Amino acid sequence: MRKKLKEKISEALSSVLPITVIVLLLSFTLAPMPIGTLLLFLLGAAMLIVGMGFFSLGADMAMMPIGEQMGRMLGGRWKLIAVAVICFLIGAMVTIAEPDLQVLARQVPAVPDAVIILAVAAGVGVFLVVSMLRTRFNLPLGPTLIALYTGVFLLSIFVPNAFLAVAFDSGGVTTGPITVPFLMALGTGMASIKGRDEDNFGMVALCSVGPILAVMLLGLCYQSTEVSYTPFAIPSVFDSQDVGAQFLQGLPDYMKEVALGLLPIILFFAVFQLASIRLKRRAVIKIIVGIGYTYVGLVLFLTGANIGFMPAGYYLGTTLAALPQYWMLVPIGMVVGYFIVAAEPAVHVLNRQVEDVTSGAIPQKAIGLALSIGVAVSIGLAMLRVCLGIPIYYLLVPGYAVALLLTRCVPRIFTAIAFDSGGVASGPMTATFLLPLTMGACEALGRDILTDAFGVVAMVAMTPLITIQLLGLIYQRKIRRTRDVTQAEEREIEFVDEIIDYNEEVEL
């Protein structure tokens, strides 16, 4: 166990270290950072590394097995109505407890927090049912996504601009570190009944549509001319004692949030275990230990990200945008985006699942590279939008159009992986570092934070849809080339054999 934990922490170190080095270089050159803010960031980075290690081990030991076992049970011979009700309850309850949803609720001041939380949770619950129905009735993912996103963009025409960016952001934010591993494993368990690789993915993709529609509908119901946003305030930190006080003050809140987030999953597993699964005692103990690792890991990760990374991101955005060469936000944002996606805990879960499901045919490195390129492009576009004041509609419409068109010509499994990756890539690191970075830049440039800063999560969720499907095209072309070469070699061997046979006949 200790060996596995060391391996996970080592992986986390390699993921978090690049973004840490980049921030340090910026703080020593273009954007000198107050010592207090820098200390918060460094301690936050250390907590991220340890937290990711514990979380990854816990996800392997508990979250994935729980999801797969429950998925197998729901994908069996249960009555459709019963499965639909259970799926709705699972989706809604897990989403309500997702820590990132609390952040989203505070970003929409025109709507009461409880209203938006319940609406988004209902959206995820409904679309978890849709995902279950797709798997059960063998519906293709591509046409389903085309139909749903066509409806989304048609509805967006009537939604106020203040809600538009937040609505698309919600699709990525609500599929956080608690929701994603469980939903992905749930999809794998359901798909195991059908025996089709492409059905292992796509559940996160469909569940990401629900929050978008929910917030859009709220925007139509709560039309207000007084929608505003209060910018993030950097805490006053002067020495190491103040740094420790910030983390100790915030730690109990995240302990409570993570506990509430894991509670629905634990309760559902307990009910299923007593009712039908009936795992052996040793397997149950392993899952309990894994839940403990997951809890500790998420508490450390979220505390480090929110308290350590958020002030640093906001300060860097404000400082870089105040420079005469504020256009440097674009290349710097791209570099940050390229490396920061590796620090998302759920990304590692996705990469491992892709490699396991495809038996190594699609390696982790290929998916990771495609994700990094996609997020780099998305942050570059987000910063360009902040610098020039480009409406988010001008980027989302063509971006999703390209992504949806690609679904018609790439292998189905890559479409499913791509649309899942959108929700996976836009996790807590995006909400706690990239979004504050964009907010700081908006404030320094005098832009509207609600319409120009928000939308960065949506961009992060969109571009991987394109890059991973392009990876699918490359993969498909390589397969065809390999097949053509093999067939050509077989024909050559047959031709040589015919010549040999002919010569032997002549000699006789």
C-alpha cells in the first residue's frame, strides 16, 4: 500500500511541478508577487501533490469499484422505471454535494443559491437517466449529442448575456472530482453488460448538458437588469503565521464539503451491498480504506487549490493585464493551460480508464497530450477574448459545430472519450486558478467580469472535444495504413509463393 501511495504522489509531483515552476518564474520576472501570496501558493502546491496522491489511490480502491458494481446492477434485469428513479437520485444527490457547485451558485447573484443548486442537480439527474437509456437501448452517442447541443444553442438565443457564459461554465464545473470518477465507473459497469467499448464513455458528456440547460432556464425565469459580480479579494497575509491561519481557517469547511460529497455515494453503496451486491468482507474493507484515502486526498487538494492557488491566479491576472504588453496574457495563458490540466485529479482517472478499456491501444500519453493541447488553445482563446472583448458566442458556436461535425467521421469510442474529457478537464484547477486569472485580467482591463471572464470553463470544456477527436482521426489513419501494409505484405507473399510454385512446375 505504501509503495502504491508513493507512486501516486510521485505522479502528482510530476503533474503539479511544471505549473508551480511557471508561477514562480512569473513571480520573479513579469509579475512580482507579495511574499504572503507566494507562501500561500507554495503551501497549496504541496497540499495538491499529497492530496492528488491520496485521491488517486482512493479512486482506484473505492470510487471505481463502487461505481462499477452499482453500474452492473443497474445495467442488469432491473425494471426500467426503478433504474430511472435510482439514476436520477444518484445524479442529483451526488451533484448537490459537489463542492464546485457551491462556487457556481455564488457566481449568479440574481438567483438564490438553493434554487440554482437544486436546478443544476435536477439537470444532472435527468441526463444521467438519459445516459442510462442510451446505453440500454444502444443509441449512438454522436447523433444524441448533435440533437442535444442543437437544442442548447437554439435556447441560448433567448438567454440574457449575463447568464450565457455562466450556463456553459456550469456544464464543466459541476462534473468535479467527486462526480466524475463515480459516473465514469458507473458507465463502465453498465457498459459491461452490453460488451461495447464505446459505451464505457459518454456518461459524463451527457450529464454535462443538464447543468447548461438548467442555468439557461433559470436565466429566462430570473431576468434581471441588476446582475453583477463582486470580484475576488486577495487575503491579507504577511508572514508564515498568517499563512497557517488561512489554511487552518478554511480546512474545516472543506472537510465538511467533502464529507457531504462522499456521503451519498457511501449510502447508495451500503444499500446496494445489503440488497444485492454482497461483496466479501475483504473487498468491503478495501473499499472502506479507499474511501478514507479519497476523503483525505480531496480535503487536502481542495484546501490547497482554493486557499493557495486562487489568490495567486487572481494576482497574476491583474498584474499581467496591467503591463503595457498585456497581449502577453495570450501566450502565457496557453503555457499555463498546457501544464495545468495535468494537475486535474479526474484527468488521471480518465487516462487510466481509457488505457484499461482499450487494453493499451490508446495510451495515456496520447490522451494526455491531446488534452494539454486542447486546454492550451482554450486558455489562449479565453485570454484573447478578454483582451479584445470578443463575445463568447463567437467562439462557442463554431467550436461546438466543428466538434459535432467530427462525430460523423471519427471512431465512436473517440467521440465518447472526447465529450467525457470536456467535463473532466474543466475541474477544480480551472475554477480555482484559471477563472481567477481571467477575472484579474478582466478587472485590470476594465472588462465586464460576468460576461468576459466567465466562459473560461466553457472554453476548457470545449476544445478537448476537437483535439481528442482529431487524435481519433490520426489513430484511424494509422490503423488503415497498418492494415494496408499487412494486406500488401500478404499479397506479396502469395505472389512469391505462386512464382515458386510455377518454377517448380517448369523444372519438373
